Amino acid sequence: MKPVKWGIISTAKIGVSKVIPGMLKSRDLQVVAIASRNLKTARQAALELGIPKTYGAYEEMLADAEIEAVYNPLPNHLHVPLTLLAARAGKHVLCEKPIALTAKQAALLKKAPKHVHIAEAFMVRHALQWIEVKKLIRKGKIGDIRAIQVFFSYFNRDPSNVRNRADIGGGGLLDIGCYPITVSRFIFDAEPKRVTATFDRDPKFKTDRTAGGLADFGEGRHLSFSISTQAAPFQRVQIGGTKGRIEIEIPFNAPPDRPNRYFVQGMEMNVGEWVELPISDQYQLEAEGFGRVVRGKQKPVWGVADAIQGMKIIDAFFRSEKSGRWETP
């Protein structure tokens, strides 16, 4: 496949520390440019990562005819505006999650040119461990799936951090609560019929620092999760079926330099085996998958419609916080 040429919008930490290093491992793409509103910052990142071109304005980079696709890891409130700007410049866009602040805002992406591919950057959908686990489930390894349970937390009380700024889309549900929603839709291959939630908000930041959610997928299936931005760092996923369970050790921040693992148990409690997968980088796999769509080698699986549906579910959880009732996405 002819390598897809990429430009990076901003020097956001997720990009320079995780996504770009993963992309640089691939022979199927080339990171040719990075842009920042501060040219000095862009040049420093380019020097460290070996990126040939730098721009001091996003618009300048989007005018570069060499660039075919862009990665947008800006703060949440800028995801839709800059994605639309890039799409209208003829660039395909891989946009960080969450793709918008609300489903209504996400729906604006339907105005993008039809020939441009836009996708939400959920790397877990491309991670080997999640793909292998889904294959096992489809084969009936643990029977009929009844429940998915997720815990995901980190500790961050930095007032200057974007995750603690309510005015630009900070808070736990948008930042990490979107992962339980995404992986449950991925595993169940279905959409929740109703959701309910409980929230605790930081009295200073006004962001949701802890949230617990329950999503009813019908047919006796449900997702339950707890997430927090002010708790000891931890993450784990349990998938329970009628014939066993699967536990994913590091489900979201899967390390790119050592094997990822999951545990498979049968009907005897806590008796089973850990399965190690070959070392891989989920960010590399994500970018390569996007590139195959750009090159027409693969049909789009997740696009704007999928991203809007994910935001509808998040919106319903927030409505439940106010109503205290089940809400329909």
C-alpha cells in the first residue's frame, strides 16, 4: 500500500507521547508535518520525533497539498471545529475521543464533504487483545455474555489540566467513561436500550470526578462501570458469560513494549490461564486501519454515524444525573 501522508494538529501530550510514536513504527504511513499555534513548540516536537515539516498555524498545515490525513488531539471543545476545517480542506480526519461535547455537536460533522473519511480515535477497537477476546466470545468460549464490568481511574487535580476544565469538556465521563461505553458496544455488537448513572462532582472544578453507570443492552445483558479522575490509577475489564469469564489486564493503556494479557476462566472459580499476545502498538494499528480506509483497501467500519451514536449514550448518562432515572439514548 502506498503510505498515507499525515499531518498532526497540535503538540498535545497524547499525540507526542503515544500516538505519533506508534505511527512512526509503521511502513504504511508517513508523518510529514506537525502544527502548533506556537511555532517553537511545533519545531521542538518535530525535532524530537523526526517530523520534517512544522507549521505555526493549523490552517497553514491544512493548506499543504502533500498531506492526505490529519490526526486531531486538541481539547474536546475543539474537536468538531478543527475536524470540519480539516475535512473542508480535503483531509481525512482521525479525531481523538470524545469526538464532540454532545451528540448535537457531533451531528455537525455530517456537513463534511462526503469523500472525506472521519473517524473517532478509539484505539481499543484495533488492539490485538480486544480483537482476540471478541473472537473467543464469538466462538462461544465463555458462553452467552451476561455482563461487562469496567473500572478505570487515575488521579489528576491539576487546575490547569484540560481534564479539570468544565468549560472545555473536562470531566471523567467524557475522558474515560467513553471507553466502557465503546468496548461494551464492541463486545455485545449492540446498542444500549436505556442507561442510568450516579455522579460526584469536584466542588471547585465542577467536573464529574467520579461516575458510576449501568447500561441495559436487553436480552439479559448489561454494562456496569466505575470511573474516576481522582482515585488511585487502575484499570480492569471483566466479561462474564454462562460458561466462563474473561479478564483483560490492561484494557485501555495497553503497553506497546511488552505482551498484553487476558485471563480466561471456565466454570471453576479463579481457575484458568493467562494468555499473552505478541508485542504490538494499538496506536500503530489504529492509524494503519484508518489508512486502509483512506486507500480504499478496507470499507469504513466506524465513522461519523457511529461517533454520533456514542455521544447519544453519553448524553443519556448526563441526563440521568439530573433526572435520577433511566434514560434512553
